[in-house]
Amino acid sequence: MSKPFVETDKKVVIANWKMKPGSLTQAKKIFSATTSFMRSVRGVEVGVAPPFPFIQKLSSMYSGTTLSLGAQDLFWEKTGSYTGEVSASQIKSVGGRFAIVGHSERRALGETSKTVSKKIKTTLKEELVPILCVGETKRDSSGDYLSFLRKEIQASLENISSEELKNIVIAYEPIWAIGKSASFSMDKEELHATVIFIRKVLTSVYDRDSAKEVKILYGGSVEPSNAKDLYNGMVDGFLVGHASLVPKDFEKIVKAAP
Ligand code: PGA
């Protein structure tokens, strides 16, 4: 089976359900509404990252090719005495095909770029696609956020080769824009400038061609009302939080692709 997101020119929209919804019954309801609108979607690959306990059931409910299930995090070891942790191979064995790594809400709980790079490595080894999240806490007029972003990208990709980079998706999520509403999201000009900056950082670590090929998504209050416009920021798609739990809204975001 080919890898999701990285082996296609299609746009990519990933649903990050976070620690919601509260039960499997509710999760199934949201998921079936999502898979049913997927029948009329062209040119976009969708990922859904529910909480771990729901992955297996939801993956058994879908047999199409344009939607993949994945995890919101994982541990870097393959197996062992690590109470509470979940490995890449376990995620794969229940139908998961990608994993979000380094989300700012994980970083806020102690995740470091060092552990993020280990998690990326293990994700790649199991042939899952890592969705690496990066993003600054705040913007400042002196541009300190740019050096923060550069360091975060470099450290998260430590020990990752240019060959491996091809199988990674980057989600740029400015922390100040997460979990609010469309009016708080980034504007398209700023987003475009940031996407160019991220590709420059990747060029300096790898090379121009590798940097050009990486898919860069945007996340942070993507809603039906701003999705179309945000594509003008030259992103390859979105990582969507709250709006992904409302199938009607998520459908509009998925269908906003140019
Ligand atoms: P949001 O979350 O869409 O609710 O801002 C995005 C994310 O945290 O991935």
C-alpha cells in the first residue's frame, strides 16, 4: 500500500480530534459523516487522527483510499516497559498510517525537539508518515520568532536524512492561532512569508530540491470561512482541530482546495 500524503500531488487535510469526542459512539458518528462526504471529494487526501482507543474501530469502518487513520502521538521505542506509551508498530497494526509528532500541546506537556526527532525516526522506520508540527508561541517585531522557528525545525529534524525528509509532512501551527476562530488565524501574506522561510531553513539543512518537495500544511483556527483564502498562503493543505469534529464544517474545509 502506498504511503498517504507524500506520494501524491494532492492537497492534504488532516483532522486532529485531540481528546475528543467523549465516546466511541460519538466518534463513529463523526467518522461516518466524514467518510460519506469523502465520496464526493477529488484531489484531496484526508487524514483523521482520533484518540488511540478509537483508531482500530474507525479504520475497520472505511475501505476507500483517500482517507487514512493515524495517531496524535507515539513513543520512540519499539516495545518494552514504558507504561502508558504506544509504539509505531502498535498503531500500524490497528490500521494507523500516519502519526502527528511534536504538536504544541504535547510540547507544552514536556515534549522536546530531541524526543520529537526520535519519534520521527521510529515513525519512518515503521513506514508511517510523520506529521511534524512546528510553530512559535508569539510573534514579535524584532523577528525572534523566526530564529525560534529555525531552531525548532533544525532540532526536530536532527538525524533525518534528505531521503527520509521526502516521507515527512510539516504542519506549521503558530501557537497563538490555535483553538480560536477564523478571525484569529494567520493572514495569507504572513503565511506565505512563513512558508518561504520554512523552505529556506530546509534548503539550508538539506538542499533546494528536497526543500521544495516537502508538503507544508497550516494549522490554527482553520474554518470554512478562511480555508480558501489560506490556500493563497501557498500551503499544501491544513491540520484542522475543532472544525474537524463538525463534519459539515470539515467537509467545507476539505472541499475548499483549489
Ligand atoms: P484548531 O487546532 O484548528 O482548533 O486551531 C489545530 C491544531 O491544534 O492542530
